[in-house]
Amino acid sequence: MYYKTFFSTLPKKIEPFFLIGTPMNRKAGQDPLLSLLRQTADGDRKSFQVLYEETNHRLKVYLYRLIGDRACIDDILIETYTQVWKSSATFQGRSLVMSWMIGIARNVAFREMGRRQYHDNLDDHPELIAREIDTDAGSRKEILCRALAGLKPRQREILDLAFFHDLPYREISHILDIPENTVKTRVFHAKAALKTQLEKMGIDSNDL
């Protein structure tokens, strides 16, 4: 498993530079991942491993829906978790830990793909084609995944964050670095596009 190889390369202690950070604003009880991140900042490898186990599937699915290239996702995840390990103490609690990690993964993905303008121009890149994700045949999730695959990349990403990751608009605003009202507008239009896509599949969205 690639994670074991990655984990074995971590330094025994986080360098002091990474332990200098602004106190986090959230109470640990408000974010189930926050205590794991704090312990990771203290150099606790076991907590970091649990953090990985709790989040890696969500990050992998997000990246797969975003870029549709299974071959490069593992490399992106390795770099993402390396940054999480190194930067854990700099987390300021202005968003959920999961939102923060998705933002890191997003930035790493765009950098690794050598394109700097995805943030504003996702829909200008037809190569970002969604591919099928393993789900139970005939399930509600599978139907939605197939419908999402027919949407534009920016529409697909905003719905993925809002509904599959169940993130509040404020959190999505942090990830995409856009105003919250813009998030609401994009979700509205993306939902309309998804409904149209479902109708093309012969499915009434009210049945889901």
C-alpha cells in the first residue's frame, strides 16, 4: 500500500518551524478531525495514521471526480498528506479540517497537472472528464455518479463538495476561494443541470 511507503519516510519529529502557528479557533468537539490534527502537529504518528484512515477515501473520490485520472491520484495523495503532516500546526481553525485538506489536495492536483488556471476556468478543460466510480449497482449513489459524469467540471465539483462531502457553503467558499453567494449561485445552476442530466437518463429527480 502506497501509504505505508509514504509513512515510513516521515521525519521522526516535525521541524520546529511547523510547530509555530496561530491558536485554532474551534473547539475540538466541533470538528471530529481537529484533535487528530492537533496531535499530528505534536508529531504523533498514530494520530496522523488515524487521520489518514478517516479522510483518504473522501479525498481520493474527490480527486477522481475532479481530474478523472486514476494513474496520478496516488502521487497527488502522497504530496497532499506530506503537506498535511508538515503544515498541521499552521491550521488556524477558520474552516473544517476536511475542508482544509480538500483545499490542499485541490492545489496539489492543479500544480501536478501543470495548470494554474483551473480555479477560475474548470470548464475550459474538456480533459477533466468524470469516470465511473465503484458503487453498488443500481444504488442511488451510482445513479447520481453517472449523472454527475455528464456535467461540466465546475458544476460537478461544486455538487460533489456540497452533497457528497456534505460541506456547508461557507466551507466550500474557503476551498474555492469565492464568495459564499457565488457558491449558492453555482450550486443552484449545477442542481438544475443535474436535474436535466437525470431526465436525459429517464430518471425523475424526485424519485431519488
